[in-house]
Amino acid sequence: MIYGGGAGQGGNIGVSVGSSGVFVVDDQFAPLTGKILAAIRDLSDAPIRFVINTHWHSDHTGGNENMGAQGALIVAHENVRARMSADQFMEAFGRRVPASPPAALPVVTFPQSLTFHWNDDTITAIHAANAHTDGDAIVHFAEANVIHMGDTYFAGFYPFIDTGSEGSIDGASMALALADEDTRIIPGHGQVSNRDELRAHQEMLMAVRQGVHALMDDGLTREEVVAAKPTADLDATWRDGFMTPDIFVGLVYDSLQSE
């Protein structure tokens, strides 16, 4: 059985419980581990065997060391371990992020995909290049018909593209091809979603990309592109997250500029 989603203090968590043990997708911030473990224990007393990180940001990996101490193996794309192993700088926020301690690093990494046969399900982690960062993974629970997308999907609002981690507006998501009308889609942030809502979000991204690209082709600078308000017709629907339209447009510009 799969549980997940909601609006917590970090990225959304997914949990698979069953006879094989507990499988967790993302683990938020370290101070929240006690509450997270208590919530998991309400679902199952089985050991936590795996935690998979959908990318390197601390609101999705901050509990790694604590989860490892519980006996969980930490799994992620190889770029997640590389970024967590060294100091990082998040350009969008002007914030330096120190390297994680060795005990917090993923111990199993993969380049493209990795499949678990677990809790009577086929669970596949698939690298989504380059999207939110350069190390994103979506996690597909085939039999349960659930997809955890990490921060490749911010349900209902403009996403954060971490261009400092080689994120890109052009990051392709294969989730639509994996989903049907009954698929439950867990975003990195926002409420549990579905295929139609995901499709609308991706159509929005492509509309913004086209608008920003057209302004760049006209020779506008970054400041001029932002001032042109290319998302004006979309803001009423998508502006209610932590990414303001101006910041989002600037990140889209940076993403396209680096091509």
C-alpha cells in the first residue's frame, strides 16, 4: 500500500508498506525525523529498508542520516551523491549549502534507472534529465499505479528550476507516458495530483518557455524579459506558490541562456 502527498514542512514523502518492509521516498528535514517515524509507525511496524532521494535538496534529504541510523539504505541518482558530497551554491537564493556528512550520503546510486521488486510491486526510479536539478528521479510504483515525481512537479504553481544545479525548463518528464486516468501522482510540493493536472502544468511550462524564448530572440535582456511579464495570462492560475512570476521568468531565462 502506498501513502504520500500533502503539504508538509519539506518535500512530499511517499511510503510503501507491506510484507517486504517499508520503502520511503524522500525524508524532509532532520528535525522532523521523529514525527516522520511516528507517522510511518502508524502505518507499519516493519523495518524501514530503503529511502530513495528524488534529488539533493535538503528538504528532501535532510533526514538521511537519521534514517540510515534506523537501518535504511539510502538510494539516489549518482549526481545526488556527488552534489551532497561537496559544498553547493544555490544561485537563485544566494545560499551556500555545506557538504553533507558521510553518514547522510546515498550508499546506492544509479545512472539512469533502478528497479526494486518490493511489497508485491515493481518500483522503478527513473532519472529525469535535466529538470529541477541534474539528479532528479521520478519513482514509479507500477502495480499500485502511483508516481512520485519529486520536484520535477510542483502541483498547482510555478516550479523552482535550480539552474545552479544545471536544472532546465527543458527537463523532460516521462510521467505522462506512465500515467493513466487513475494514476495518483505525488508532486514534490503541493497536493496529490493526477494525469490531467500534470498535463496542464506541463502545458504551462511549454507556454512560458515559448514566450520567454521569443523575447530572447528579439534581443531583450534578462531584466527586459522579466519586465515584459510573459506569464501575465497565466499568473491567476499558477502564481500561488513560493516562486513569484518574476523570479520564475528569470530562472526560465537563465535556463535557456545556458543552452
